[in-house]
Amino acid sequence: MRRAFLAALIALPSAAIAELRPQTVLPPPLPWSGPSERLVAAADDPWITPAERAGFATTPSYAETRAWLERLVAASPLLTLESFGRSGEGRDLLMVRARKGTAPRPVVLVQAGIHAGEIDGKDAGLMLLRDIALRGKDDLLDRVELVFVPIYNPDGHERASPWNFLALRGPAEKGTVGNARGINLNRDYAKADAPETRAMIALLRRLDPILYVDCHVSDGFDMGYDITFTYAGWGRYARHRTIADWLETRFDHAVTAALAQAGHHPIRYPSPIDTRAPTHGIRWSPEGPRYSTGYGDFIGVPTVLVENHMLKPYRQRVLGTYVLLEAALDVAARDAARIAAAKAADRAARPDTLLTRWQPAATPIGWVEDFRGVAFDWYRSPATGRSEQRWLGRPVTWRMPIIGQEPTETVRLPRAWWIPPGQAEVIDRLRLHGIRYETVAAPAAMPLDRVTLVDPVLLPPTDGRVPVAARFAHATVRETMPAGSLRVPVDQPLGLLAAALLEPESQDSFLAWGLLPEAMAKPQGTEAFVLAPLAEAMLAADPALRATFAARIAAEPAFAADPAARLAWFAGHLPGRDTGLYPIRRRVSRPSARR
Ligand SMILES: [Zn+2]
């Protein structure tokens, strides 16, 4: 009896369920053909890629991909295959360098499979590398070097199953979202926990690319577009304006034109407000540095998020990705000097505020007049007991509002942050990101902004961390930072990234990601026969404390009835207990103008 109950609780899938073919429930595909189909190699071509040979029904494993690339690299003096790190399970993080000659050229960095099941970029990249190396497209390398990461998340890639990424129309088996620990690498750029992230951040610093392309496949609703892409803070929300302007004008125009010419249907990625009511609109929003695109925006590297539409067949998605990557290489080569100037301008900027909170704006900030939608109706689902959407595969036109954001919290940046020498996890990540700091040799006394957490709560665990939410109280206190403390100045090219990591209000701060759990620790108490008379003495000595305590007793019956909580409250008010204290200090005051 008990064993049967436990079995039902664990709900292992039956053999009958394992026999189901999940792709059969997908909505009907929209018919498509286009000039990009000519990119597919002939069946007897000795350099046909594994996906082409399979008619794009399957995608090669890590070992098959590596073997195919090793063969290609051996056949071309333009290509080398290197490892830029190791995954959590010890697989090489592979990258192909495609370049002419030995003179350094600006780098275009392309990564596939950060979400390992969204693997279109890998099979497109293999085809493009073949055509660069052996089929006459080597002029793409005349002015830039291509660095291609075929499988950024190899451990997730090897966990392939037809039961991953159920909404994606192919390939037959797909990897997982997260890495071997279930960490979503596209939430990890700021906190940098995963070995894959740490290797990629090091690679970004080493190459400092003029363009960084991150290939995904979207969620969302059905629509007439197949290849979509976007950048951090499209429209008005970018943290660095000059690079965003290049992306929104030059890159967007070149890539959109190339895709349209090749028969594809591109659009800026339409992030849905409500997939069950698509005409409620699409969202434009600021981004934090947890994402590839947000990280690129914060560090001053033009970064593009490609989001192929999930319901388009794998073959169509791969071909569109090929066209996008080729056009991206071409426009980056033509604009290399312009991009370098934009990067320099953004890295010289010294913003003095950081937007930390926002909410949807009440009125649309624009409209897409002729959005290519797909018709749907509703049916009663016995599984959910409500009406569910059924996409009909028939094109319709929608008028779509663009929902923007309005700021609700902006913090003014300090002159510097002070980090105590014991904060190893924080210091390690500052070093990894390349944020500049100095270590002080002697104790340093100065007025500092001390931040206290107000009503902190632990959020559900995600991506290998237990995130924290809190409000914050700020107070200026004269303090002495010990020798060995780090001073992180805001006045540096990565000052805004430092702010996003160190300002407690930031949604991607180390605190918010749970790297500073000591800020949540309960104060150290002692035996009640000591603490109780001490508390009585505190009440007698301090009328303000007495009033605060009385108010809390009156307002919170549960607290009043809980002797341990009452004692803990007094313990938290003992000198030196620092309850809820944010361990990093902010140096706010401006330097004196006269010197
Ligand atoms: Zn993705």
C-alpha cells in the first residue's frame, strides 16, 4: 500500500507514454521554400555535413561534430580547431578559428547551443565553415576573423532526448536548457558560476570581438516569421548608446535584407506579452548582465541574440541561420572601423546612474502595423479543464502594440565600492570580469555608505543559487576598512558592470544572486539567563529602543507571544552584531573640487 502510494507520487512514465511521439501534437507548419535551399550540399558531396546528410532530421552528437570538424580543419589552411576550456563534465569547449594569414584581424564570435537543445547555429556554422574553407566563400575572411563555438553547452547537448524542447520542430533529439548542474548559462554571465561561463568570459576578454552572436530558438506564439533577432535594450533601453545605434541601423538593415533576399521572413524578436492573447503586444525592455546580450551591452561589445522560431522546420531554421551569419560577417567586415569607434565611445562613457527597476508603460511606445500572425481557435481540454489554444497554420495579419517600460528605480552610482578582503567569491568574479580595483595596504578610515537589508526573503532556488530579494536602508557612517580591502572605482570602462554587480538594488547584483548569504544570517545569541537581564538593562537604558520594542509588541501578536523571537530581537540590537548588513560599502562623497 505504502509502496504503491510512493510510486504514484514519483510518477515514473509508463512504457505506453514513452512510446508517444511528442512532435505529432505540434501545429501544422507553414509552407516555405526559398533561394537559401540552394545552400544545401548535394547528396554525393564528400563535404556534406551530418545534418544535411540526414535531411535535417537529426543533428550530430558532440563526438560526430568534433570528428567532422577535425576532418574539415585538416583539409583547410584557413581553419584551426582549439579548446577554450572544459565543461563541468570535462568535455573540451571547442572553437574553430577561421582566418587568413597571421596578421590579427577584428573577430566576429559566434556561439551555438548555449541552450543545448536550440542547436540550429551548430549545423548552420558547419555548412558556412565548409563553404568558407572549400567552396569559395573565403573572401568573408578578408577583413575579419570568424571564431565559431559549435556547442557552447556540451554537457547539456549530450543529454539529448525527444522529450526536451517539446515545442521545437526538430531535430529529432535535442539537448537540455541547462548545463550538467542545470545552470542556465544565459542567466550566468553576471554571477559566472558555471565553468562554461567562466571560459566564455575569459574568451570574450581575450578576443574582444567586434560582434558577438548568440544563437537560440524562441518560445512564444505561432507567427509568420522564421528568423528573428534582437539586442539588449532595443529601441531606447540600451545601457550603451553608440553600439546600440550601430546594431539598430547598420546590422539590422544588412541582415534583414539578406534574409529577405534568401526567402526568409525576418523580424526583430517579438517577445510576447501573453502567448494566449498575442495581439496584446510585444515587449521591449532593459536587460541585466545575466544574459549574453545584456552582458555585451554592459561591457561594450555589440551582441546579437538570434531567436529562430520554434515551429519552423529544422531545415528552414538552419538555412536562415546560415544566411544571417554570412550577412553578419559581411557587415562586420565592412563596418569594422565604425564598430571599433562605437566600442571606444561607449567604453569612454561614464554614466552616473543605473536603472535597476522598471515596469510596463501604460501606453504603447509604437505599433507593428502588419504583423504576420497565424490564426488560432480554442478547444476544451479534458487535461486542463479549460480552453486551450489551437494554431491553425493559416496566415493572418495583426496590428501589434509595442509595450515599453517606464523606470521605477534608478540608483546614483558611488565614487567607489569597498570590499572586505574575506569576500573571496566576489573578488574572484571581479577579477574574472576584468573589473579594475586596487588593494589597500593599510587600514583606511573614511565616511562610507552602509547598507542594511530590510525584510529580506529567499527566493526559490534557480540556476545553482538561492536568490535574495530585499529593500535597503542606507546610512553614512565613518568606518575603517581593514588592510587588504579592495577599492573598486566607478571611473573605469567596466564601471557600469561593476555597478550592476555591486549595487545592492541591482537585480543582477552578487547579493541578489545569493553570493552573500551572511547578510541574511540571524544574529548570534547566548543563554537566556544572560540575554534576558541584558535586554532588561537595554530597555532601561535606551528610551528609543524601549519605544521601538513596545511598538513591535503591540503590532505583532505572534512576535509578542514568541520568547525566542523577542530575545533574538535584543541580540540583533547588541553592539557589533551587524544584523542584515550588506558587507560591501559604498564611497559616496565626491572629491573636493579644490586641490
Ligand atoms: Zn535559448
